[in-house]
Amino acid sequence: MQKAVISRLGEYEIRTCEKEDIPPVIEINMRTLPEHYSDYFYYEILSEHPDTFLVAELRGVLVGYIMCRIEYGFSQLKRLSLARKGHVVSVAVEEEHRGKGIGTALIQAAHAEMAKKTATECYLEVRVSNKPAISLYERLGYKVTSRVDAYYRDGEGALVMAAKVER
Ligand code: ACO
Ligand code: ZN
């Protein structure tokens, strides 16, 4: 099957995730984040939201992913209005490939795909202590819209952050 390259960053390619990418995506998640999901969850998101599940690849090896859903509900940005929203469920880059713009490229590419699906905003939850991720999101226009105490299993709270997405 033809793999759809969305953007390039030096030798890194940002492209849509395929079924056979799910095992390495799960491995990246295991190595980089305390939040894990059942294998089924990854395949389900891929089958329901294939355009906004992206991977970063370097010479045939996956080094990062972003997994998103498109939802419809109350806007995080405009009080009492309804909106189609992208939801970044999980994003991660292998440690030795961080700080090179891959996280930025994954989020920007996901935003572009969300906008094609007529989403007007994107939101996510992030641990209050996750400074590198929070500063990256802020640089990409995300603002904190709320805070959820004890959101994570270990009791840590989450910031809900949201940004406009544009075509
Ligand atoms: N390591 C990490 N960051 C570095 C490094 C380095 N060696 N060198 C520089 N940086 C800086 C960059 O300058 C940039 O700074 P800024 O955002 O303040 O301008 C920032 O760190 C990283 O930006 P990118 O290179 O675009 O992003 P990266 O490819 O490093 O990925 C990510 C960011 C995904 C948050 C990564 O750190 C990661 O995988 N962390 C562990 C998993 C995680 O926390 N994921 C997010 C959870 S929340 C959620 O999933 C919704
Ligand atoms: Zn979430």
C-alpha cells in the first residue's frame, strides 16, 4: 500500500499510520509515556480516524507518533458553542530524536488533517509537571482552558489545553 507522506523534516518523514505500524507505535508509547492503552484501542483509533493518526519515520524506523480523534461537542475556546474538535489522545517522540522539531511537525501535520475534516480547534490533556510538552503546546498556540485534579492514575492533575486549527 502507498504510504501517504504529509511532510518532511530533513531525513524524517511524517506520514499516515498503517496497520503494520501499530506494534512499533505501541513500543514507542511503552518507552516514553506512563499512559498505556490496549492494543485494540490503537487499531480502533486507526480505523475510525486514519487521517489524523500519523507517524514520524527515519530510514524505515518509526521514531514518533501522534494519535488523534475528531469529536463534536462544546468548544474549549468559545463559551456555549458547539465545535468539531481534534483531540490529541497521545503524542510521543523517542528520546534520542527529541528537540529536532519532530513533535512540532507531528502536531502541525495533525492540525492540517483535522482542518481538512472541518475541525476548527484541537485540545489535549497534559500532566501539570510535563514542562517540555506544555512549552511545545504553548509555542503552537495552545492555551490552558481548564485543569482536572487527579486526572492520571497516580493522582497527578492534567491541564486541558486547546488551540485553533487553520487550513
Ligand atoms: N530533548 C527534548 N527537548 C529538547 C531537546 C532535547 N534533547 N533539545 C531541545 N529541546 C526543546 C526544543 O527546543 C523545543 O522547545 P520549545 O517547545 O520550548 O520551543 C522542545 O524541546 C521540543 O520541541 P520538538 O523538537 O518539536 O518536539 P520533540 O520532537 O522533542 O517532541 C514531545 C516533544 C513529544 C513532548 C517529546 O518530548 C516526548 O515524546 N515526550 C515524552 C512523551 C510525552 O510527554 N508526550 C506528551 C504527553 S501529553 C499528550 O500526549 C497529549
Ligand atoms: Zn485526551
